[in-house]
Amino acid sequence: MKGLSGLFKRADSRMKAVIVLVGIFVLASLCFLYNENKRNRDSYLRMYEERQQRYTELLKNGLEQVVSAGGDESAVRSWFLEKAEVSANSWAFCLKGESVLFAKDEQTTKTLREMEKTDVFLKQIESQDAFVTMAAGSDGYVAGVITAKSYALTQGQVQQHEIYLYLFLAIVMMAGVMAVIGLTAKFDQAQRQLETVSSAMRQQNRKLERNAKQEEEREPVAEQDPGNLYDADLIYLFLKKSDDEALHPMQIVFARIVMESRYYTRQEIFDALGQLKQFLGRTHVVGEMKKGCFIILMYRTLPEEVQSVMDQYETWVRLNGAGEQTKLQLSVHEVTKAHSALQIWEEYLQKGEV
């Protein structure tokens, strides 16, 4: 089971696994529909045979009335010609003893030849794929009806009904397969975009770690850069890829040091930013736009969660008196379909904040 679930986790095998799963579902649906149609067909044929048997009983009752009224074999034939329903695939017959008295119509009755014998006639009609129902009357008379099963199915429009069901299933399956494959492809695309962003983040992290290590080796007493920030070029790349629905809801926070009338060292700036960073989550990306000006990309973050971060930061600053040292000015912007992350960035730049 773990191996099967692993196929859906990997982008290179997810589409194949989905197609196989959909194929299995389609085959299972076809088998179910085939069995249901077969059950429905068998049920209809049984009902049709029962109805034909009742009709045969009615023919037998009418035949007995003719015989009771003194009718001879000629009268019986005339009665069948007049009363019995006949078509190419469904017709009545009458037996008396070892001979066939009537079959289908007058022309067929005259051309029976060797089939005039009852056993030969019955053997012939029972070998066909048809319903044969009989009812024995008085004086050795037997009324019977034969109907081809294909004719019975056509009369009940069973085959037409089955075709409609298969067409409906095909349409539903086609729409379902296209939807599932389309969603899977969209999910794969979103995952690839996330992997691209993650890869870029890892590369930048390694770059920053190497730079920090080199600075430490070159000047052990130098100020450390606790920011671990992304540069403006990489932040711009993130902004371009932030339209992906998988990253939303998304908020953007601009943080700017209020320089006032004195000079702030880089370490003081990062210390002030660090006071805010302690309340950020794992899906929050911090980048430096220029000295003293930063951008925070808050992926998968609701406006309420941003407000919670702001409240925690303000409480911490108030309790620790940090606000008297380095002032950090914050502005929050929500990313929407009408107001993309890149637009928010560009508008901020146009205001001359950076």
C-alpha cells in the first residue's frame, strides 16, 4: 500500500498512476453496467415469456369454445387465422395428436411437408433461439406460440435502452477522465513551481552560509549577519511566481527602519528586524530591498494570522522597551487576484519608499 501511495507523491509517476487508476475504475464501471444490463435483459425475457404463456392460455380457451360448439379441424384453422396474432418473428400454432393442424398462417400450414408430424415440428422450433409456450386443451388439441427472443427484446426497446446507458456512461467517463487528468496536470505544475522556488531558496541559503563562513574566517571579530536574507533579485523571482494558487492566501509586509537623524549600524538594523523575525513562521520569506528596508512574503497566511504577528511584535517591543532604540515601520498588503504580489512590490517602489 505504501508503494502505491508513493506513486502519487512523485510528480514523474503521478500521471501514470492516475491513468491506471482511472482505467481500473472505467473497467469496473463497464463490468457493473454489463451485469446490470444482463440482469435487466433476463428479467424482461422472463416477464415476456410469462405474458406469452398467458396469451397461449387465452388461445387454448378460445380453441375449446370452438371445439365445444362442434367445430371441426377446418373451423379450428379458420379460428386461428382470424384470432391469432402473427408476424415474421412471432406466431401461433395448433397441434392435434401426432399432426400439426395449423402453423403461423394458411400458406405456411400448406407447406409444412415433413414437419406435419408433431415431434418433427416441435424439435425444429425448440432448436431456435425463441420462446415456445403451449397449452393443452380438450380432444387432443394443443395451442402454442413461438416468439424469437431478439424480436421480444426489440419490442421492449431493451437493446436501445442498453445503448443509451453505454453512451451515457461513456460521456460521464470521458468528462471524469478529462477532469481528473487535468487536475493532476495542474497539481504537477504547481508542485514543479514550488520545487523551483524551494530549489532557489536552498541555493541562496547555501550561498549565504558560505559567505557567512568566509566572513567569519576572514575577520573573526566582525559583526555577524543574523538576517539570513534573500537578495532583491531572488525576491523578484519569488514575486513573479507568487500567482500560484497553492501559495495563497498570501500577505506582504514591508518593514522599514526609521533612520531619524542618526546613523544606524548594520547590526542595529538586523537586531531590530530580528525582533520581528522571531514571530514569523516557516512559510514566511524575508528579503532585503536596501539598507534598512525589508520585504516579508507571507505564503499561506491569512490576514488574521498577520495581525497576530503584528500584535505579538508590538507587545514584545512594549514590554522590552525596544521601540526606544530602533523604530521599525510596518505596512501590510494582501495579495489577491486583482492585486498581485508583483503589483504590490512595484507600487511600493513607485512611492519612493525604497
